[in-house]
Amino acid sequence: MPRYALVTGASSGIGLALAEALARRGRSLLLVARQRDALESIACELTQRFGVEVLFRVCDLAEPLQVSGMLMELEQGERQFDLLVNNAGIGTSGPFIEQHWSDEQELIELNILAMARLCHALGALMAHQGGGQILNVASVAGFQPGPWMSNYYASKAYVLHFSEGLREELRPQGVKVSVLCPGPTRKSFFRRAHSQVDRLEGSKLMMSPEEVALITVRALEKNRAIIIPGWRNRLAARLPRFAPRWLVRRVVGRINRAFAKS
Ligand SMILES: NC(=O)c1ccc[n+]([C@@H]2O[C@H](COP(=O)([O-])OP(=O)(O)OC[C@H]3O[C@@H](n4cnc5c(N)ncnc54)[C@H](OP(=O)(O)O)[C@@H]3O)[C@@H](O)[C@H]2O)c1
């Protein structure tokens, strides 16, 4: 019986590129997202191209009841999972108090609660079966506060710190935990966040999801703790440490304000 990698947010962007990179390496997959048609055709394509088993499960991870249902199925099923990729995430952009609360709540449910819950359930299963690997997707945004995207930046700081903590906790049980911190990466994310960062399209700052995925799977094989693709992003993640926090807040706020759609 093969062991599976569960990849959330696998219907587009970085999640899709990661699923493809894993299938190319012969991994059996369980893809999770909301769009059934997209998941079905991706599963079919990956199976045909790489000859691996690719299953999919439709689930709105921002709905705690749906997450409970999926986890119950996984816990009662016979399949074993030795890789969890918590990639699904959304962003909001603009003045926090002017956003719809439902959007901000959805962000917290998805980026923080669903991610932590999947780590809790599958981390326990992996520890019980004697090992496994977890990859959580944060962002370079997680290294600093981000006015005008305050909730998003804070959610990614949570993912970053939580993953580093969990890495130490689960090390004795053979479960390796890594966190991916991409910078601007091409795809639909920015349109959903109502941000105009997609204006960076074509600039050297923007990486492709495929580049990010390739760097990530190689880093996972080396069990890297924090994966920051590209030297520009590594610099962006380190710079805030050398500047006073008031200055970091101002600079990041200015950038985010310029990119926020009115
Ligand atoms: N793109 C960037 O520049 C960038 C930079 C740093 C970090 N990141 C992080 O990278 C991750 C992926 O971003 P991306 O740019 O690849 O985004 P994307 O292209 O918008 O893809 C997001 C994925 O998450 C899924 N998703 C969204 N809401 C969901 C929900 N409620 N339940 C289940 N699945 C849901 C989407 O599928 P469905 O619509 O089918 O549900 C889609 O597969 C995110 O965590 C993001 O914060 C992105």
C-alpha cells in the first residue's frame, strides 16, 4: 500500500506546482481544494503523465465542519500519509476595518485554524506510525508586520513560528516539519487578495510557482527548516532584523498601501 502526500490548495498556483513536482518524483497524492472540476482534471492529468495514484477530496477548509468530516474520513480510512502540505491560503488587502469581517474571518479559519488542525491530526498519525513530513506554506510576509495587509501578515507570522516550534516538538518522533516562505509568486493569489502586486508581473521579483516548487521539493529532501526561494526573498526576510520596528512598519505599510486596490 503506497503512502500518500496530502496537498491542500492543489487546484492552482504553488499548490498545483508542488503537487506536480511530487508526482514527478513518484509520490501518490491526495489533493484537497474546493473546485471539484479543477481537482478532477488535475488528478487525471498527473496520473496519466507520471503513472502515480492521484486522489482528490473536495473540502472548504475555511468551514470547520467540513474539515472535521474530512479528518474523520482520513483517520478511519486505511491510507497512510507521510507528507502533509498545508498550502491553501488567502489574503486580504486594504484598511482592516473597512474589509468585510466575513473575509477576515475566512482568512483566519483557512490560513491559521485549518493549517494547525491538519498538523494536529496528521502530525499525531505520523508520530504514531513512526515518521513523516509536514510542509506549511507561510510567506516572506511572516517576518514583519504588514499594515494594510495586517491580518494576512500576522497569519503568516503564525504559520512561520508555529512550524518552527512544531519542528522541535516532533523531531524525536521522526516527524520533520518545514516552512516555505515564498515572495511574490505568479498566479491568482493577488487577484483574490484585491491587491495589485500582480503589477510586478514580468519583474525579477516575481517567481513562477514551478520554480518555487522545484526549490521546495529539493529543500524538503534535505529537511531544511525554513525554505525561502530566491536570494531576493532571503534578503527581504532578513533585512527587517537590522532596522528599527517603527521603520519596518512604515516602509511595509507604504508598499502595501501603494499596491492595495481602492
Ligand atoms: N502567490 C504569492 O505571491 C504568495 C507569496 C507568499 C505566500 N503565498 C502563499 O502560498 C499559498 C498558495 O498561494 P497561491 O499564490 O498559489 O494561491 P492561489 O493560486 O490563489 O491558490 C490558492 C489555493 O488554495 C485553495 N483554497 C482557497 N481557499 C480555500 C478553502 N477555503 N478551502 C480549500 N482550499 C482553498 C484554492 O483552491 P479552490 O479555489 O479550488 O478552493 C487554490 O488551490 C498561500 O498560502 C499563500 O498565502 C503566496
